[in-house]
Amino acid sequence: MKSFFKSVLANIVAIFIIGVIFFVFFIFMIAMSAAMGDQKVNVKSDSILTLDYKTNIIDSPTEDQQGIFDFNNKNQNILVYDFVEAIQNAKNDDKIKGISIETDFISAGFTQLDAVRAALEDFKKSGKFVYAYGNMVSQPAYYLGSVADQYYLHPSGGIELKGMATEVIYWKSFAEKYGIGLEVIRHGKYKAAVEPYLRDDMSEENREQLSTLLNDIWSTVSTKIAASRKIEPAVFKTAVDSLYGIIPELSVQHKLADKLIQKSEYDQLLKQKLKVKKEKDLNRISVSKYIAANSDRKSSGKDGQVAVLYASGQIFNGEGYQNIYAKNFVEEIQKIADNDKIKAVVFRINSPGGSANASDEILFELQELKKKKTLVVSFGDYAASGGYYMAMAADKIYSEPNTITGSIGVFGMITYFKDLANRNGINSYDVTTNSNSNYYSIINGVSPSAVDMFTKSVEGTYKRFVYFVTQNRKKSFEQIDEVGGGRVWSGTRAKQIGLVDELGSLHDAVNFAAQKAKLKEYKVSAYPKKLTQFEQIFKDFEEDQISARYLRKKMGDEKYKIFEQVTNPKLQSGVMMGMPYTITLK
């Protein structure tokens, strides 16, 4: 028995030692990786700036969540602000002779693609070339690539050019079938965030707002593609409606692409353009490496800093890194307010909304910040409901044409399982001290008195929402209520009805903020800061993070969002300022 315990103890010690050695080795490898990533990159003469399949364009540092366990993920996450700056630098860089867009799929939103596309249009004014090559090309990738002087397509490839659509799934009959009860309280006939739980078909109001929104966005996208490809609008519409892009020969015939060639032929074409011998390699440099090579070009900021505070994702109470957590954001805002080097702030919003309470908390701190510094707001893909609410502290609001914004409305939804429980022989009885001590039960639902109070809460929150909008937009309650009611608008429409001040990019907002703060030589700093690799290590070992990553990877981003909407208690508690849908360009 004694020898048995010695053997067990020896094994435990051995496992512990191996674990320590592995951990130390792991930390060493992370440190080496970070050191290698900081190495200086040199740009060679006659280089081509290349956008390839490894490129992900993101809006905020909090979206850069590549974990330590993502060993097979070779993608590079690049902030859209840095991406645009890289193209602007390349325009005046003698070593960069042109840009090659070589991506069939691209991870980016409407407004990010618009910003990069505009930068590429400006780059072409230098006289340098922009070429593109595709194989099986997604619609977003083609939207970006169509800006090129020449678009080349693989002989057996195709272009997914089909217009835009959105599909709403309705759950009412499903919930009734399985005994799931839903108590819904909302304000606004357009507050469609809860409509799928209340009916089995789409309301006319919802169809109207979605049709207007999609047509606004597609009008902007299709107009730009047709203009870049020099195709008459009516002819382009026919090509889209007929799905001509799917057939490579028809793509060329209808001017969607210029020529069908193999990838190696495309490479030879680039060599000819640069007068490089066939046996020589092309000097390609990725956007991420080019950004690293130009890191020393950034301004010293002798006049001060413009802080870009990124708010990306849904809005929650409490603390957390991904998404927008009130506690963290309040702390970030207070740090910025107390930093004397920061003279102006651009609040970049890319959010469909969330908790009304958290949105209000953040708005208050932004109002306090504006008393000290210039505050300009820039809208990304979404600035809707709670996302729009937070913008009401701004001196000026910039929106992209394709931003989805508005959704001035509130709702509350409570789930209970009375019928499901009863069908399975489960009954619930309570003992209370007051009339509404047990105003909510997961079995029996919400008491009538509580429903009445929740309705008053929703109505009160809506009035508070509209009040802040009237103060910022300098309009009456009736004027805002008319365009409110939960309705979503494109950035273009939002400008027309006065919900935003200007149509422009994040760069436009930064330039205006610097000008208003009277800064000539300034540094642009991003907040909140990206997690270091060592911080990410410990974050990745959290149980919730491991399970969430696993589920997201297995289900895919879109299905995971639906799963989270149903299961995350943070998305079901309290009064919500949320957008009805996540609409993606695909």
C-alpha cells in the first residue's frame, strides 16, 4: 500500500512539473510571437499593396478577439480607420505602384466597405492602378472589387450579384405549440424587435420599413457598382435580376468583369504592368504589413490627441470586454475626460442597441464629457435604438449613407412556461407577504399589476428617449415621435429627416473634431485599448469564454446570435432599446 501511494504521488508531481513546463513554454512562444510581430517591415520598390482573403476589416478594437486557441486562423483583423489610412499613405508612396484586390469573400460591414471603397477611388486619382481578381466572388467582395480599373475573373468562376433581401422568422405558433408564454410590452407600431413573437406573418408596417431600408441601401450600392463598371442603371438592373454574374461568360458579356483569365495569368499581367521579368517574384505587401511599416509616420501629436472611443456590439449593464458594457464604458469615458492630452473625442457607434438603463448611464457620462471636450459622433453599420440614444450628447453626428439608424422606441419581453409545465404535470403555488411579492414566476408568468407597471415603465422610457432626441436635434416631441415609433432608417434618410447632421466617414468625423478643437498636429488614439496577448490568455481560460467560442464556431455567427437572443438573460431583462434585425450584405 505504501508503494502504491508513492507511485500515485510521483505521478501527480510528474503531471504538475509537465504542466508547469508546458505553461512556461506556451508563455515563451506567445512572447516570441509578439516580438516577431513588432519587427520592422521594409517596403520594397515596385511593390503592390494587396488585399487578399486573409483580410478582415473590423470597426473596433474590441472586435479583434482572435484567441490563443485559434491556431489555424491566419486572418488579419484590421481597423477600418487604419485600413483607410494605409491606402491614403500608399497614394503618395513612390514604392507602391498599385493595389491588387484578390479576395472572393470579405468580412466587413456596409460602412466599412464604403470607407475603403472611397479611399480606393481617391487612390486612383494618383494615376496608380487598382486591379482586381476573383474566382467565386461574394457580393460584398464584388462591391469592393468593382472599384478597380480592371476586374479579372477565373474562367470557371462566378460573381454572386443578386441584390438585397432580409428574412424574418416568426415564432408565435411555435411558442404556443410548445407551451411557451411571452408577455410583450412595446411602444411604437414599427418596434418590430418583438413582432416575430406576437404574430405568424409580417405586418404591413414592418414590410414598409424593411422595404424602404433595403431599397435605400441597395440604391447606394448598385449605383456605385454601375458607375465604376460604366454600365447603364437599367442594364445593370437586368444583369442583377437575371443573375448573369453566376456564368463567367455572361459576366464579361454584360461588363461585370473585363476578362476571363487564370490566376497565374493575372500574376503575369501584374508583372508586365510593373515591367518585372517573368522569372522574378512580384513584391506584394499585405495591408497589415504595410500598416506596420508605416507606424512611424503617425503624428507626434504636439497639439494634443483626438480620442476615438469605439462602442461596438449590444449594450449591457455590468462589465465585460466584448460588446458594450456600461461599467467599462463609464470608466473609459471618465479616463478620457481626465486626460488633459485629449482635446477632442469621436464616439464611434456600431450598435443595434440593448439595455435602456445601460444606454442611459453611458449617455449621462458622455454629456458630462462634452462639458470638458469637443464630442463628435460617427455612426458605423448600426446606430439604432440604444445605439442612437447614446449619440444624443454629440456636438455633431456623422452617419454613413448605409448606416442603419433610428429605431427610436422601447420594449420589454418576459418569457414563461405555464402551459409547457402544466402539460407535463408540473404545477406551481406561492406564498407571499404582499400583493406583488411574486409578480413574476417562470411558471405562471407576470401578474396583471406588474404588466400595468411595466407598461408605464416602457411609456416613460420612450418619453425620456424622445426628450433627449428633441434636445439634441432641436425638434418638437411631435416631430420626433412622427419619425420614431421604433422605425429604422438608412443614414441617407436619417439626414433628410434631421436625425443626423452630416453624411461622412469616421475620418470626416475625426477631421471635424480636430478642427473644432483647433488642433493642427494631433495624434489619433483608440479606446478601449485592445487586450494584450497575455490578457487574452487568461480571458481564453474563462469557462464562459471557452463555451461561447465553441458554440459560435460550431453554429456560425448568425445562428449563434439567434441562440444568444433566446438564452442570454441579459437580453431579456428590463426595458430594452433594441433594433429588430441584424441585416448583413451578402
